[in-house]
Amino acid sequence: MGKIRFALIGAGWRAQFFIRIAKALPESFELTGVLVRDPMKGSAFAENWQVKVVSTLEELLKDSPDFVVLSIRRGEAADYLIRLFRMGVPVLAETPPGETFEKLNELWRAYEQYQPKVQVAEQYFLQPLYAAWYQAIQEGLIGEVTNISISALHGYHAVSMIRRMLGIKGETCVMYGKRYSFPVTQTYSRAGMTFDGEVTQCSRDRVVFEFENGKTAFFDFAGSVQYHSFIRTRQLNIQGTRGEIDDLTIRYLLPSNIPVTEELRRIDLGVYGNQEWAHYGIMLGERFLYQNPFENARLNDDEIAIAGLLLGMGRYVAGGDEIYPLSQALQDTYLSLKMEEALKTPYQPVKTLAQIWS
């Protein structure tokens, strides 16, 4: 497959990931243009990022990109998606695709009507560590997965990982939980490290998912601080019939039922050396569970995952398999909305129903 050419709608924090990736991997991706409706903001953005900026969708499509990436405010995404469906423009849409149950259903009806080329940019399953965990599950290392405890991601991102790791499709569930609040000292943000010792209140959400097939998920998330903190960390435990994944430790049984404990080991190039930094892969014992498909690219883990989405979208538009279809995104968003409902009614069971896309 040749170079993937894509256009970008939006100029926010998430949109900038796609620009950095295109600049870091010019042999794989070409950004044909960025749509910013405000001319003054667009002019400043073009100068700052050294990219072509236009103010209308018609101008954006003149360069005939393979697809567009939609990365705009959450409340506007669904309506813009439907507009692109009508125009027959292939689109990779940032998460979530909608904010209400009504919008999710409207999107699916539009999808059935127009049959567009659309995928959703849920990236976490392509991040190196999550991909390594999932590979261990796919290989049957810990047997059939029965339950997961995840304290790493919020909302639909967490739901997506829960469903993937448990092998849940459209099964209904009952969920219940509570939102707590605790003080925490700020140490880090999108702007960088901070040392002023400011203490703020931070929410901590805990929700139990009990799926109809007996599989269970325990969700735990300490607000946005969990993404940006040196004193709040990621925790994940996945239990199967023949072992468990406990963050970076995997315990499993050999075919002879002898128990084995191994550690996941991250391999990065340029550490304590003079090479440019790049992530290479993640090993378990003597073998790789994950290898970076963008060898020697100087990308962080989220950028690696998003680049993987761009690569998958390019293949999909060219006739390949889906990478993260709209139906999956709608289901993940639906469950995350029900999770918010459960958090607003502490310990009261909230039941989900089968949806039209499932």
C-alpha cells in the first residue's frame, strides 16, 4: 500500500496528534489539509504547525484525500458525521461519536441509510502495553478470561478495553457503583510538571459490570489526575481459568500444569545511549508479545496507537478489514452513558438493553 493521504477537521489538542504523526512518518502519511472554520484561528494555526489550513469542507476535499479525520468538539461530532455520510466521504471519527442515547440511535440509522466508509478512533487497544496484554489473552496463556479489574482509563475508553479483554459483544449487563471524592496533590498536567504543591479534590469512580454471560468487570478511575500524575498510577488485573495478568506480571500454567511467573519487559531504543529514542516492543520471557509497527519512529505510546488507526483506516478504505467499526463505538459509548447513570444513583442497579446496532 502506498502513502496514506488524509485531511483533518479540527485544531484542538487531539487533532494535533494526527499532525505530529504525519510529520514524524512522512513516508507513510500525508496530511493534505486542516479545516479550521475561524479564519484568524486558522491563520495562526497554519503558521504554528506549518500545514495547509482551509475554512470550508469543499476546499478541504479538493486535494482528494483518502479519508478525513474528524476531531472536533464532542457535542458537534454526531451531526458532522451524518453530513459526511451524506456526502459519501470516508471518515475516521474521534471518540465518542455521540453524547446522548438519541444521537447514538440517529447515527446508526444514518449509517444504515448511507452505508458510509467510517471507523472510529478508539486507540487504546493499539497502545503497546494494552496490545501486549491482549496478545497474551489471544494466545490462551491464561485460559478463558472471566473477570477484569481496570484502573487506568475513563468512560468509553475503559468500556472498550473491558469488552475487548472479556470478549463481550452485545451482551447486556447490570452495573452499580458510586462516585467518591478525595484530596490529591497536583504533580503533572498537559502543560507539564508542577511543583507548587496545590491540593485539589479529585473524583474516584468505582463501578461493577455484571454481564449476562457471567463475566464481570470492576472499573476504578481516579479522575483526570490519573492520566497526569506521578503519584497516581495505572492498575490492571485480568483473571482467567489458567492464570492472570497482574499489570506487568503474568502468571500462567504450562500444558503440564506447572505454574510459571514472567514479567513483561519493555524494550526502548536510545535509553542510556546515543540513538534517538524509539519504542521497539514488549517481551515476555524470550519472545515479543508486541513489536512497534513504526520502527525507529520517535512517537509516544498514544501516538503509536493513533498512527496504527491511520494505517488501519487506510487499509479499510482500500478494501481491507475494519479496525474499529461504528457499531463497536456506539456500544462502548452506550455502556459508558449507562455507567454515568449508575454513578449518579449510588449502589442502585442500572440495567442495559440490547441496542439496534448490536
